[in-house]
Amino acid sequence: MEWVQQLINGISLGSIYGLIALGYTMVYGIIKLINFAHGDVFMIGAFVGFYAITGWGLGFFPALLLAMTVCAILGVLIERIAYKRLRNATRIAALITAIGVSLLIEYGVIYVRGAQPEAYPNVLPNKSFEFFGAQISSQSLLILSVSIVLMLILQFIVHKTKIGKAMRAVSHDMDAARLMGINVDNTISATFAIGSAMAGAAGVIFGVYYTKIEPLMGIIPGLKAFVAAVLGGIGIIPGAMVGGLVLGVVETIVSALGFSLWRDAAAFIILILILLFRPSGIFGKNAREKV
């Protein structure tokens, strides 16, 4: 059946948004910063995976791990160079810096390699099989499986490891965490590293799924992932993944109904509605902020 196929496609797309949204929500949960350079880390991950596959002949999973590693290092560098000194600055200063870092990465990549797009090599078998009368591709299921596994690993790290407990402590009260002996700087760097690694994984998955990559590819998925993070409840890790899945399904439904030109607009219409009627998101709780 056609709707089953559309649902699977929507969930696959949404899982990519969810992986990118995890980085937004983790960073915001710790230091209340919207890292608008995060979409460009996603783009770097896609290109690292591309060159690893075409230049070094690596398979999908080694390329995925390499992209995650490179993006984790890049995330730490961005935090240490651009954001660390602005921790006590106004939010608008941090926001402008994030936009500046985003433009620097985008046009730095264009300067180094040019603006021409690349076609991702076909590294995964793409077999189709029937499921409830619909033709489902093995690529879609693999992408969804990898996304869910990474999400579960992240949940384990945050709730069961020492660095995860430090992240939650810093998120709750940074000053109290510092007084208890937690290295806040290292904890924030680890948050950027993990969130950026997720974006790198999403970049490789996106390249395999959509085949075309280019230096400005991170802008729209990055903004949509931000919408997904807000939709799920920014600062809440499961909310980012759920928000991404909802957004992916909505986009696919909009396209299936014949309004493909409106699929990008749908994400921002959802953002406006969420901000109007439930600013805390699906999993968020309304909390008063002391001024």
C-alpha cells in the first residue's frame, strides 16, 4: 500500500532530522546556546564520508565512524575557539557568533574545494521487498536502524556513564556542578563532541539516501532539525528524535498530497504553531524563568 511506503520514507527522513536535532538539544540543554553552525557540521560529515568512500575505498560503517570522529573533533574546536569566551556574554552575541561560524565553515569549504555538488557512491545494497503491499527499500530500514541504535547509545551515555551524569549536573546548575568538582569546560566540550558526532553520522546517512551533497546542503536540514528540537522540547533528548520523526512524516505526507513545493514551508509553519500554542514542545514542561 502506498501510505505504508510513504510512512517508511517519512520515518527515514525524520530519523536524519532527529540525529541532527540531538546536537541542538544537547548544547541548548547545557549552555542555553542555539548552535546554528551545527547544520554545517552535518555537511562536513557528509563530505568526510564521501571522500572516505571514494578516496580510501572504505565501506559504509567505517566511513560513518570516521565522519563521526572528525565531526566530534570539529565540534570541540568550534566550542573552544568560538563559544567558550562568550559563555557569560549576552545571548545575542553568542547567536551572531554561531551564524558567523556557520558562514565561515560553508564558504571555507567552497574556497577549498569549490561549490560543485558531488554524487554519493552507492555503498549499500538497495533491495526492495514487500511489506503490507508496499515496496520498502532496505536502505530506508538500515538508515532507520542506525539512527535508533545511535539514539539508544546516546541515551545510555547520558544516563549511565560518568560523563553523562556530569552533563546532567551541569545542565541543572553549572555553578553547583563546579563546586562539586565537575570539570565544566570538559563536560561542555564532551557535549559538543557527542552532538557533532551525531550530526556527522546524519551527514553520511543523508548522502547515501539522497546521493547529492554540496557545501550549502546543511542550511535547510539544519533549520529543520532546529524545528524538530523545538517541536520535541528543546533540551530533551528523546524529544529531539520524536520531533524529527514527526517532521519527516509531515513533510512526506505534504509531498504525497501533491504539495511538494510546500514541504519546506511545512516545517516552519509547524514551528510557528508550536511557538504559539505549546512553546515548551511535546515533551517540555512549562517553567517560569526568574528575571
